[in-house]
Amino acid sequence: MNYQFEFGWLFEYYPQILKGIAITLELIAMGGVAGISLGIVCAWVRALGPAWARRIVAAYVELIRNTPFLIQLFFIFFGLPSLGLQLSELQAANLAMVVNLGAYSSEIIRAGIQATPRGQFEAGASLAMSPFETFRHVVLVPSLERIWPALSSQVVIVMLGSAVVSQIAAEDLTFAANFIQSRTFRAFEAYIVSTAVYLLLAILLRQVLTMVGGLIFPRRAAR
């Protein structure tokens, strides 16, 4: 094999790489916070909500979990304009990530809720708390503490899956790699760099989520 690696183009195209990293971080920050928030609401509905609401949320979760993320992204970006809702590339990417993470995280959080001892619900009721107040003040934090590692892993998976948003011209890291290889014809090197950056982002994101978990759940940090 006589292939010669060449990374000299990095000096010329590093602004595109930095922009791609910034947009990828923006997507995971906004999508992560909003997606987990949506997941908490959906988990509460499925575990403790009225029957009609549970059916609606269950249908949403099954739809998202059993269809490809790329199809969901195309539906939002190309399909919603037919209904009069025009979104930019980044808006569509953010919405798709929120909807996707919301469905997956809701099932993870629901597992934590279902592992809550029945006595905690009874304790809330004995204090004249409503089901929502019991969930908010008694059940939610211990449930999140139980499933935080799994939830953190799901956020990392969604961050890595965000690479497909380049298919709608959202200028993330993969878009930058595609752009660079189309200009330099050094596809191998371009994707080696993007792979290394994704690996670094995944490791850093997992560490950040572990630190956040330690701040929110002091007992976990003390173990």
C-alpha cells in the first residue's frame, strides 16, 4: 500500500471544523436539555397520568422508537413545510433531536419511576400531596438518580446520531468533513479527523454528564 497521508489541509479548513464542532455542541446542548425535559413529562404521563394521555404518549414513544432517526428528520424538514411550518436546517435538526431523545429518555425515566417503592407514593398521599406534587417532590429525583448512567449513555448516543443532520445541510461536524473531502479529495484523512473529534466529544460529554450527576445527586458522588 503506497497511500500517503496528508493533513496539511487542516490549516486551511480548521475554521469549518471549529464551526462544525460548535454546531454539534449547540445541537446536543439544546436537544439534551429539551429532550430530557420532554422525557420527564412523558414518563410521568405514562406512569401516573390519565388513561387517555397514557395512550397518546405510548403511541408517540412507539412511533419514534420504531422508525429511523433519519426518516424523522426528513419528515420534519421536508414534510412539515407542506403543513405550513417552515423550519431552517438547524431548527429542524434541533426539533428532531428533541423528539427523538424525548421518546427514548421517557422509557428510561419510566423504568426509574417504576422502581420507586410504593411506600414513597403512599407517604406523599399521607401528606395531602397531589399525584403530580408527589412525583415532583418525592419520586423524581430518586428516579433520575437510579437511571442517570443509562440516561447519560442515551444522550451520548443521540449526540453521535446527530451526524445525520448533515443530510439536510445543517453545518455540523459531519457536514464539515463532507465539505473538506469534496474540496481536497482527501476523504480518508477528513473522516479520520472527524472520527477523532467525535470520539473526543463523546468522552468529554460523558465526563460532563457524570459531573452533573454528582452535583445533582450528592449521594451518587459520595459512593
